[in-house]
Amino acid sequence: MLLTVDVGNTNTVFAIWDGETWRSRWRLVTDGQRTADEYGVWLSQLLQLQSMDFAALTNMVISSVVPDTNFHLTQLARDYLNSEPLIIGSPNVKLGLKIRIDEPGSVGADRLANAIGAYIKYPGQSIVIDFGTATTFDLVEADGSYGGGIISPGINLSVEALHNAAAKLPNIAIEQPRTNSVIGQDTISAMQSGIYWGYIGLIEGLVARIKAERGQDLQVIATGGLAHLFSHGTDVIQHIDEDLTIDGLKEIYRRNSGAA
């Protein structure tokens, strides 16, 4: 079975592909100082709950935007899986897509995995919106190539910055306002409206500008933990796919399985 690891700035997702379906998914707070043995102890306990052990895991593929984690995750693969992991961005890993921007090496591994996942699951040109630490908008061309993207502050970062910068503003939960009115009647409802409808405006505005610039109607795919929440407030999102990144990692592993 294949172990995929998607390391984000805030959380790390471990998922197991058994050849037919995603068997398990686990989320861990990202920590660049966590050692291979700490990963090993944590993962072994979760595997036991699924009646599995490390012997069932034969290979590992890693997408990471936190370089400090790469060494420890590589040691995890070597010590506990007896294999050499594929790390997206390494010179020996073939992605099988063209990156059509000025600095191809600057694109995050997760965004490239998303592009590949979108291409194999949703043929045609698309915009991938990933609600993570940053909210990213990425263009996937009809031939599967990466056409560039947009990076904006993530929702949680915006809420935290608002709370930290304004002494009287509380730290609120991110949720759709309970009233139909966009105008808040107290501080909390005003903040919730600003965050929620503000991001809906961001989504709709950027998607409209991308489509106008391209002169085409592109499909929009959303992924990330808050995709469902924000999809309720707009009709510009056609697909919500929580597995988009790990499906992209699985496909990258398939494309490199001979080298692996």
C-alpha cells in the first residue's frame, strides 16, 4: 500500500491508498522539528487501530511546503517502511506536466499535486481553489500543464490578524452568518459577515477576472478544509474534492513507479 504525506504550513495529512480506495486519512499539526521516531510511534498506533502495521506500507510519496520536515519524513520511510520516498520537487521525480511560468521552481508542491489531480479527474481547463494557510487559485490548462496562479491570505490568517491587531475584536469561529442580512447587528456578526462574505467576494471576483482574462468559461474545483463552507455561499464552484491533493500525489507516484 502507498502512504502519501501532504505537508502544509499548518497541518500535515497522511493517507493510505490500498490500490482501490483511500483506506485511511489522518491529520497532524505540522512541526518541522518532529523526528522520524515521533512520526513512527504516532503512525504505528493509528495503523493498529485499522488492523495494519508498517509491513503493509510499501512506498511513500511526499508533498511538502515546509522543508524542515523532509529530512525526518525521509528517515521515517527508510527506518519504518524500508523504502526511499518520492519527494515532489526532487530532481529525480518526474511530474509529467509542463509548468508555464517564469520561475517553475517557485510553485509549491501541493499546488502542482492539485493541478495533476484536477487534470486526471476533471478533463479540460480548470481553476483550482485550495483553502489552506493561504488561499490559492491555480490555472490548469486543457493539456494538463500548470498555467500560473494567485496567492491570497488564508481565512484563518485573516481572522487571527484581525484579532491580534484590534484590541476589542474577539477571535471568532469561521462560519456562515446565521442571518440573511450581510449587515451585522453586533461585533461578532459584523466580523463573521466581513470574513465570510468578504471571501465569497474574493472568490467570485478572482474567478470572474481569470475567466475574463482567458476569454473562456473554466470549471472551478475547490479543495481544502473550508471548501464546503464557502461553496454554500456561491455558485461559481462546480466541484468540491477533498482528495484532490492526495489523488495528485498518487498519480505522481504512478508516473514514477518504475524509478521508485
